[in-house]
Amino acid sequence: MAEDKRGDLRVELTGIEMRNPLLVCSGTFGNGREYAEWLDLEELGGLMTKSVTLAPCPGNKPPRLWETPSGMLNSIGLENPGLERFLEDDLSWLSGFDLPVWVNVAGFSQEEYVEVAREVSRSGMAAALELNISCPNVKKGGIHFSADARVAAGLVEKVKKEIDIPLYVKLTPRCADIAHTAEVLVSAGADGLSLINTFPAMAVDIEHAKPRLGNVTGGLSGPAMHPIAVGMVWEVAGTVDVPIIGMGGIWSWQDAVEMMMVGADAIAVGTLNFTHPRAPKQILDGMGSFLARKGMSSAAHLVDMVREEAGRDE
Ligand SMILES: Cc1cc2nc3c(=O)[nH]c(=O)nc-3n(C[C@H](O)[C@H](O)[C@H](O)COP(=O)(O)O)c2cc1C
């Protein structure tokens, strides 16, 4: 793969060569088509698709979005066209690009997760899987798996047996001890982790005493959650030794660098894509200039710098 023109931002994650460490988050970039007119998809380090389930899923009833002063609430749910159409229309289209794709897999039962994961792996069109065990917007979906690390570990073991591409598991901030959850999932076979999903939240129209979202509650994303995400990546990176994709309120190249400095091997931009579809390119330019200014030869040097620095001080 050719060297990125902004400097050497190349990274390698679980054997996947990426031209830079910037991905786009699941559910915030469609499956790429809508953004292709704003951005050259081959400028991205990777793309994480919207969660796909076995059967088509209509998602939750509207309204499904609510803007807050420093973020966004969403209750989209798992709206998607189902596995068959996803493979035929979306993944085959994406496979025409020189771009590693993480297919985000969800389900309403363990069997469903396993079947979707197996078929995506067999298709040969995905670089990796991202297992969404953490969607806050489905009543009988992932949250039950992620709330109990042992149940989630059982799912990871089952999926792992059926696939031959790297398995990333996406963690929810809604757990008692995210580092412990990460440890259990890595022992069960997760090759990498992505964190964090949205934070369960709610807003109310006080004039009518009604929830703002049709689903009543939703997930908070955006800048409000960035320091929470940074803290959680820090904890998880200090506990497990697998690649971490850090996400949560990344709004600038500084946020991206910060996330890598606390231990993320790569980062993903989410809610920002809705208002600034060209933001990934600007973030990459900023990261490239920062590396050059600091005289760093590779983006990989950023990873866990805060811990290394603390070690030197002791
Ligand atoms: C509108 C919307 C839809 C989302 N859909 C999904 C999804 O289908 N699967 C998933 O794993 N995460 C989903 N997420 C969570 C994001 O991938 C990401 O983890 C989260 O938004 C934090 O990053 P951000 O603050 O940069 O948006 C969604 C987020 C938003 C805002």
C-alpha cells in the first residue's frame, strides 16, 4: 500500500494494513455510498458498516434523533436491509474500493449473530468483524449480552469458531468495570476491541411531558462523551494486549491524537460525520502535521504515549 501523502500515518491492526489509523464509526456513515460524493473513500483507513442483522429490520419508531448542547441522542435501533441485501448491494459495492471494511454484526439471538458472522466471513469481502453486543436501542438485543461479560464471552467463543477473519468486539460504557469486561472477552477469543458505543440517555419535552425520542430512551454520542471514552480506552489499554479502536466524541485531530496517546491503536469518527462529511480528511491532515512537528516517523508512536511518559517519570 502506498505511503499516505500527509506523512507516514500507516498502521497495521491484526494483520490488516491500513493507510492511516482513521475509521468511520458504525451507523454514522451509512454503508459508504452517501458519503462517497463528499469524500474519497480511499482516503480513509477503514470503514465500519451499519449493524447488519439476519432479517431486514425497520428500526425504532420516530422521532429517532435529538440534538443536545454537546452531542446527540439517537434511537435508530438496528435499521438495516438484512444480511442478503447487505451482501449483494452494500458489501459488494464497498469491496470495489481499496479500503478495509469492518462489518458490524448484530442479532436478536446468539444463533443469529453466529449465522450473520459466518456468512460475512465466507463472503471474503470483509477485512474484519465488529460484534455489536452493545446497542442500547434494542430491547431484546445486544445489551443483555454486554451487561453480563460471561454471556458475551460465550457469544464471542461461538462466533470465533465460525469465522476466519479478525473478530473485534464493541464495548458499551454501560458496565460496572469495562477493563474486566475487556479481559473476559479477550480470553474468549476477541482479536481486538472497539469502544465505546453510545451512552444510554434520555431527553424530555417538558411542555408536553413527553420523551423526545419515540423509543423513550436512546444513546448519547458526540463531544459530551469524549472524556468518558478517553478514560475507558485508557483503562482497557492498560489491561489487555489486543488492538483497540477508540471512538466517542472525536471532533478534531487533537481528540484523535489524545485517543491514541491513551492507548488506541486506531480511532473512529462518528457523529461528526453528520455535520462535517469531510471531517475525516481534516483530522488526518492535522494528525499528519502533528507527527511532522513532533518529528515522529510513524503514527504508531502515538499509541500509549501517556503511559510511557508516566513510566519515565517514576
Ligand atoms: C445515529 C447513530 C447510529 C449508530 N448506529 C450504530 C450501529 O448500528 N451499530 C453500532 O455498533 N454502533 C452504532 N452507533 C454508535 C457509533 O458507532 C459510536 O460508537 C458512537 O456514536 C460514539 O462515537 P461518536 O461520539 O463519535 O459518534 C451509532 C451512533 C449514532 C450516532
